[in-house]
Amino acid sequence: MMLVEVTAPAAEALPVAMLRDHLRLGTGFGMAEDAAETAALAGFLRAAIATVEARTGKVLLARRFRLRLEAWRDPEGQPLPLAPVEAVERVETADATGVSVVVDAGLYRLVPDMQRPVLAPVGAFLPAVPLGGFAEITLRAGFGAEWAQVPADLAQAVLLLAARYHEDRSFAGSAGALPFGVGALIEPWRSVRVLGGAATRAAGHEPAAADGAAGRGIPGPGARRDGRVPPGLAGGRAPLGRDAVGRGGGAHRRGGGAERRDLADHRQGGAGGRCPPPAPRAAAAPGRGRDGAPVPHRGGGRERCRRPLAGLHRQRGGGGMSYRGTAALQVAVYRVLREDAALGAMVGDAIYDAMPVAAPAGIYVALGPEEVRDAGDMTAPGAVHDFVVSVLSGAEAAGGFGAVKAAAVAVSEALEGAAMALERGHLAGLWFLRARARRVENGAGRRVDLTFRARIDLG
């Protein structure tokens, strides 16, 4: 993603006079305003505005931006990184050679929101981004063109921060922190990312608990124990029976008594109370245990056991995931839906494997997103495809949710009972997973998304 500011805030919109009054700079008695000082104040204001906007994600003075994306984050609605957005002026897509096409404005709409506005499709999905290309959104965002339209708390935060820049022109002691008053003013406007730490926790990087009762290096609540040594335990080792028992001052350290008698006295092991090194063990002969008895190796001897795992997995010439069956599956699903008489009686020819340029007036069916994952084994490659078929209706369609759900039932029956012959690979099975019904287009339209799972063998 790349966000570019096309137009800067107009110089006349900057509150230079307000900042001058805030700083109580000299005026009157025929004193002419210093042009250099006015330019410096404008620079401080621009820097303060940029800082507040970066911390809050809110655009104070209205101006034009251009957002470039390599792919949609979600084809059902692209979140926009700025707020508030006044209008989406232009959307275009470009292929790998740079040839761009302007998207019809009737295919998308703006969903306003003070935290995260969304570029939403009028139909099922946003126009596809060409492979190797990009999509470019030109939008206009901001509270207004005049400083009086900026919320009072954000405007005051800008003045305080600009005054700080004016007073501390060469002070670097707290360059990385905002003044307390500025932080308190902008805090209600900051966006909260509810799932901001989910990826970190899922990866097993839960921070360790602080030194104290929990002990140094003990993982915090919810930390994964997957065999990796926590950072706090990677240092020196304490003698057994002393600090390693617990730094919090437990019974083993000071309490004495019966619990202490359960621990061996290691003070005779040498300086520092460490245990003497263990006696060396005799090396076992190859293919035999420590007692000299031969160790059996099932499946063809020791040399076979030394073979790499990848060699064992694919020793018969197959294995691994393949994406080769996705096009054949789409063609087969589209053909089955087009040839089904019950579905055709409800939607006619309004069955699409790609979204139409303009959304149809009545009920229609469209093939949607697909997720593929590995399902191969040691004999042949294969994959599991989870794909979506959407049934939609516009505001002018008759029948409401009942008609849309009836068409969704026809889609499910057509696919679950079909004997599909793929142009590439073999369809081992196809079954229904789940469905979701909801209203779209501000409650005027209806939509049912059906998710199916297909297993394809490509051996």
C-alpha cells in the first residue's frame, strides 16, 4: 500500500494568527509582521498538523489523496486508512504493463465512517485487480477546508504542539514523546486496533513476566511452551537447591525444615556450591544399545532410517500441494449451475463466474472467493478448495429474503448432487460447509454466501 498526499493544506487555511496570539508575540505600535517569522510559524503548524494526523488517522484540513494497492484487502469492501472521507473521486485499475482503466462509478460506493470508512462494491465484489497490476483510489478527506471546521480539541492540540516546536527549536531531550496535554487531547480520536497483538501471540512471542514473584524468565499468562527457551532462561544457571528454586524467597531458600532435607547438599561439590561433573558414559557401538544388545530397525535397516524425511514422503513420485485444479473446478461449477433447470427457473441466465460491469436488476448468482490448502500425500498431489457462491438481489427485486434463500437452496442442491468431470484432476468429493445471509446496500438488498468444500486429486 502506498498513500500519497496530492494537495497540501492551503496557506490561508493555517491558523497563523491564532498561533501568534497563543504565543503572545509582539504586535501593534506600527510593528510590521516579520515575513521570516510568519513562514516559521506556518512551518510549525504544518509539522504539528502532520503529527496529529499521523497519530489519529484523521485528516484535519480537507485535501486530496491517492491510495495505491497491489490487491484488495477484502474484495467485499476495501478499508480506507484515512477519515473522514468526503468522497471517492476516482478508482482505476492497471495491468502489469501500466495500462490503466477507469472503473465505472456505478460499481462502487463509499461507506462513511469516522474511524474506518470503506470502499464497498455495489454488487458482490469490487472489480478484480489484474495480475501484477494495481488499483488506485483518488479520494478527498478532511473535516473541512476552513480551520473553524476542525474539532476544538484537535485544533487546540495542534496549537500546543506548534507552540512546543516554536519554543524548543533545538531541544532534543524529549524528541520522541508528545507533551502530556497534546496526548490527552488526541487520545479520544485515535483508532483502536482490537486484533493488533493477535499475530504476535499466535506466533508464540508472548512477553515474559517481570522479575518478582513470578520469577525471572517465567513466561507470562498464555505464553506458548513449544520447546524454545524463553529469553530469561538463556543466561547463566544457578546451583540446584539455591537461587534456581525461586528468587522470591521461598521455603527452600530460608525456611529449612523437612522440605529442605529433601534436597541434596551440594556444598561439597567444589567452589561456589556446584555439583561435580557427571562421570562420562561409555559410547554405544553402532547399531547396539548401551547394554550391547542389537537395536532393531523396522522397515529395512539402519541406512533406511537415515534417509531424509522428504525422501520418505515422496519416494513413490507424488506428494505436495498443487493449485492446478482451481481453473478446472471453476469451469465445472459454473457449467453445473448454468445447466441446472431449477436454478435457471429462478434466476434465468444471471449466473456469472465474474462480476458483471453493472449489477443486474433481479436475483443473480456469482462465483466468489476461494481458499486452497494442501491435501496431497506420498502417492499423489492434491488440494482442498473452499469456494463461495453468492446469491444476491437488488433493491428492486421482488420476493425479499424468501426468493434469495430459495435460489440459494437450488444452488446447494445442484452442486451437492452433481457428478462433475474436471478437465484436469479428479473430484474426490464436494460438500456444503456453511452459509451466511445478510442485508446489503443499506438494507435494501439481500445476499446469501454459500461456502462449499471440494477435494481434488491430481495424481
